[in-house]
Amino acid sequence: MKITLAVIFTACAVLSAVLAEVPTGMPPPPPFGQGMMPPLPPPLPSNDTVGWEILGTVMNPTLSREQKKEQLMELVKKY
């Protein structure tokens, strides 16, 4: 019985050593925290902020129509 267990144990050890050296074709995993996710984009402004800026530009009585148009185009480029 002891010989049988020794043979099984040795066979498992040899098999695991052989399988450890067989290439799987997969690259090694990246270090933890790298390559898991792409970097996050910068946060977008909230809709409330954009809406209030547009409303403030449109409702401003001191600006001419052309000035409002220019400011709205700047907001479009900004956001």
C-alpha cells in the first residue's frame, strides 16, 4: 500500500513538473493593476453646468446676436 501511494505521488509530481514547462501559447499575465483597464477619460461636465452656461449666454441682454453666436460656438468647442 505504501509503495502504491509513493508511485502515485511520484507520478503526480513528475506530471505537474512536465505540465509546468509546456508552453500554453498565452502571454504571462500583466502585473497587478497594469493592463487591466484602459485609463479613464477625463470626467465630462454635468448637463446642468452646460445647460446653465448656454442659458446664461442666450438670456444675456447685453450681448448682440453675433456675440451670443460666438459665445455659443466657444461653448461647443469647450464641451
